[in-house]
Amino acid sequence: MTGTIKMNEPPPRPQMGPPGKSLKYNVKHTILVMSGKGGVGKSTVATNLAVTLAMKNFKVGLLDADINGPDDPKMLGVEEEKIYGNKEGKIMPVETEYNVGVISMEMALPSHDTPVIWRGAIRHNAVKQFLEDTSWDNRDMLIVDLPPGTGDEPLSITQLIPDADGIVIVITPQDVALLDARKAINFAKKVNIPVLGLIENMSGFVCPHCGYETDIFKKGGAEKIANEYNISYLGNIPIIPEIVDDADSGIPAVAKNDYVKKFFNDVAENLIKNLKK
């Protein structure tokens, strides 16, 4: 199992607001990352956000709740690891070198090519077990990477964590994606969980050769919707090829690319401010 980064004298863990009822899962704050549709880079954002928060010395867990398409272990370089139980019968998260402990269905499958052909109730029970039977070890934050959309699985998971601190919605700027973003916002209202903010992913492309910026999928849609619904705009993540290349190599881009880190750091700082409120 990959070890965690060791530091001689780690700084004190940042102080957050009072923990909520999510302490029953042995975590202080639970953040759900969702999208109104697939293909917007939600898992990439969730993974890099978790690592960014860990870089700020928070103790972070990442729950990959997408049972059918579990990708987070690959992006953290631990796709070959398997989950196991401790002496107390608790599931142990796989610790990564980025100080993020991760749980995913990928780590329970016999091979990477094995499909999960389960009905909703069984998937619901699997996520429930990942929440309740995992030794999260009093983490400051648990990032839950939800399945895409607003259907059965996200609904089941929000019912399992009705006291989550809030939902972060990842969207892309084009009009079609913004329609789905509105559905995600209204989904959060229906399940009575606050929206902590919107992240606009794939927001503009800066040419690495000439520096010219092109708005391939438009730009600014998330901020417009945030103002419309009076919710927070956490920030934007441009199209940066290194994010994809690093994820395929099992490295979160924020761990090696200062340019990428700058954008995620802004998002994380805004998220922390909202949590403190």
C-alpha cells in the first residue's frame, strides 16, 4: 500500500466550523460533489479538490460513490490497491501519497474490466457500507464523488447523508450543460441540502504555445447561474491538457503543476470560506 508523505514538523490542522451530525461516520464535514450530467469532469475535479484540501493540511477522505464507473483510484495512482478490514471489522481506506484516503468500488472488483451489474438497491447498500463501515478516522473532510445526474443513485446517497454540509456542482459553460446545472441546483433544494457553490470546468483554453485564450465551450455560464440562484461561484478550471495526461498517469495535476494548482487553490479557498459560514 502506498505510504503517505512524511513531514518533520507538520503545521496544526486548520480550524473549521463545528462538526455536524456527519460525525456518526467519524468525519467532521461531508461535501458532495455532483453534476447534472456526465462528461463534465466531475471526478477529475473531485479528486484534485480533495488533494488541494489535503495540501492545506486538512485530513481528507474521498469516497468514490460512482459504483458503475469508479475512476478516482486511477487518478490517484492506487488502482491496483484493494480495500481490507481491520481487527475491529472496519473497512480501511487506501492511503495515497497525497494524504488522501480513498474508498472505491474499483478496489473491491476482481479486475479492472469487471462490470458492476447491480440494481439500485444493491448499489445503495454498497455505498451505505462504504460510509458506515469504514474507519474514516475523524477526518476533517469527506469528499463524496457522486454518480452523474439527478436520478436514483444521487438521491439514495443524499438520503444516506441528509446532514451533509453541502453540495458542490461541477458544470461546463455551454448552454446545454447549464440546463442540467439548473436541474442539479433544484435537486439540491428538493433533498434540502445547501449548495456550497458552482465550479465551471473546461472554462476557456489557453494555448501553451502562444498564450492566446479561446473559449471553446463559452465561458461565464456558471457565474451567471450562481448570481441567478443567489449561490456561491467557487471558481473556474480551464481546459489544461496536463490535467488529463496526469490523471491517466495516476497523478493529480495539482500535485505537480503550479498553474493548475492556482485554479484549484482559489476554488478550495472559496469552499472553505463557505464551510466556515
